[in-house]
Amino acid sequence: MTCCEPDLTGRAVVRPEIEASWRRSRRVGLSPLSEVGVRPVRAVPSSHPLRRLAADVLNGFEKDISGSPFTAVLADAAGVIVDRRPGLPQLVTELDAAGVVVGRQFTEPLTGTNSISLTIELGRPVAVIGTEHFLMRFKDFACYGYPITAPSTGRLAGVLALVCPLDMASPLSLPLLRRFAEEIEHRIRLGAPAGQPRVPVVDARLPHYRRRRLPVLVAGEPGTGRTTAVRQLAGTNAVLRLDLTRPGHEQLAARHPGLVVVENIDALGSAEVVKLAHLLDAGTCWIALTSGPLAELDDNGRAFAARCVGRVELPPLRTRLDDLPALVNDHLAALGATGRLRFADSAWKALRRHTWLDNFRELHDLVEHLLALRTAGEITVHDLPERFRNDFAKQPRSLMAKTEYELIIKTLRTCGGNRVKAAEHLGISRSTLHRRLRSFGIAA
């Protein structure tokens, strides 16, 4: 460890969620000296759903912080900054230099530990203060993030963040963010779903499970709608996402009147497996578990699944390719663009050949990208992002190549898209994996 890296042992206390984020940042190859501005910024139109719906709320927020060294930052569910409101004009230069600009994506693989990326990872409010940031660029800031949830789906619609100099850090920042984040959610409820499509009931049995408060397992690949299913299961009941690594989790669960959710049971450590077993044995709460596909669960995962009376398995998008036109139209309607785009046969063929590693999340991002590119007219294969065109041109034809391709894709899905982990699972080097991905037309 160099002197530039976050010191996991030299501090008196390192919060577990910060340490875990640092480790994830290192695993994807980030260094504390990495720069934010390596990748180009995205175009964010004024018609962006979240930006449009939150505009009036941010105007009020801007008035509240005017004349102070605070900046309000709004990012969408993918971590892309869609609006920025500095309290002082001179902050613009400082924010630009730090890479905190509209169109920049703030996710852990790109920007390490910060209030936007960590809020997306944890799905709850966070504070990242000074040296808790992974990148040196941000260590002079105190940053706070609050999730914005789309009321119609329960899915993350964005993150509202507050940035200030380190010496202005205050525990009152999160309550302030909460007030404005809830107002944005209210605007979403009155208007459109801020880029999150209105979806039908995931499974018709969910209301029955809710009425009887049955334990439920929601299984599926990342991006297939597990969070949406949990939100629909809960209905109007409050949801507690339980962190089994934190002390007092059993008491928290027992006191919670609504739905208690333990996510990604297939990724639990041995200590957390024992804690979850004890929690299920106690029977003191209404609980839902989420996991990867049932067929890929290990012995512990299958044992937990067997204890759930209700089971919902969500199909990946690649098994619903015949439904693509209807699904795309649903997303266009949710974005207020019904009937504005037509897709040429070449575009549909490319979309049906795509790997859809991120399932419905990726479909949503694609539709939003195409609307930013063209507000009306026909979409051809040449309008699609490069990874979709490459899938169409380079997907393997021979049996051996197809077998290798399918194994790599399955391993990437199992590892949540993490290419470092996937290489380890496959027993190959990262460089070899990247070469094979490029040969199949998948961006490495």
C-alpha cells in the first residue's frame, strides 16, 4: 500500500461500508491518483425526465444554499450528473476542476468511493467525509447523498447530493437532503416516473404473499426487476433493507413493522449465513430474500430458498426477445415519447442479438440514450451504441466459439459484470478475458 492509498489500518475507525467500497474500487483497478475526467461526459438534454421533474425543487434548494460554499448535485439512477447548483459563482471553477460536471458518471468503477456512488451501491443515505473518499481529488470535500425512489416502482430514480468544503461538514446535511429528495419524489408521483417505466405487477401471487405476510424469495439476474418485485410485495408497508454485518440487526428486524429484506443471499459470507439462519429460526419478522437465479444457488442458498413459502423467479431479458418491441414501447411511454421513435429491421435484429448483461436496466438506459440522440424518426443499427452494433457483427458462429462465448457471458452475469472476478472464476488472466471480450465485440 502506498502513502497515496486510503489506509485501512492507520485510522482509529473505518466504517465497514467505506472499507468495502475502497476494496471494490481497488479490485476494478482504480488508484487514489486516478482522474475523474478520463472518460467523456454524456450529453444531458433539458428534457431528461429526472432533471425536468426536479427543476423546481432544485430552484428552491439553490435559493437555500445561495451565498454559501455548498453545491446541490442531482444524478440519475446510473450515477450520471444531470443537474448542478452551486451556492457561490466561484465554486464553478473548483467543481469543473474536480470533474463534478453535468454529464459525468459517478459510479464506483469510475470514481471510487463518494456520496453518489455509495448511495447507489447501498440504496440508502450516506455521508462520505474527507479521507473517506477513495480518490485524492475529493479528499478536501464533505459529501452527502440521499436516494430518490420512483414511487410507482420502488426502484432507484436518482441521487440528490450535497457537496461542501471539509470544514463545513455537518450532521444536519442529511436531514436537509431528505426534505428536498422527498419533494422530488412527490413531483415524480404527480408527473412521470423520472425515467423509471411504470411496470405491471411482476407476479400475480405477490398480493397473496403480502396479505399472509409469507416469507418470499425473489430470484433473478441483476437488472431483472428484483427491487421492483420487493417493492410490489411490500405494497404500502415500509421496507427495511437489513445489513447482517451491522450489530443489532436481529433487534432492528424484530421491531420493524413492515417488510425486512436481506439482499443477495448468494453472496453472503459464512458469518452472515449463520445470522440469516438464526433470523429465520426466530420468526419475529416478515422477510423477503433476494438472490441470483435459483439454478445457480449453492447449498446455503438452496436451503434458504426452501424455507421461503413464496418464490418469484424473474426471467432475464434475453429470454423475452420476442417482447422487445412491447418493452421498448413501454419505456418510451414512460418517458413521454409514445410513438416518436420507429425502429428499422436492422436495429431490431441487433437488439435481439445483444447479450443484455444488465437486463432491463440496460434496456432503459438504451431508450434514454436514443431519445437524447433523436427525439423523433427512425432508429437504424447505425444509431445504436457501439456495443449493440458489435454484438450484431461479431457474435460467434462456430459451435466452439459459441460455447466459449456463452460460458464467458454466464460467468460475467454470475459475477455481476465484474470482469476481475469473472477472470478469476474462469481461471484466466484479466488480459486474456479482455481479448476474448473484444473478439466477441463486447466492450472491455
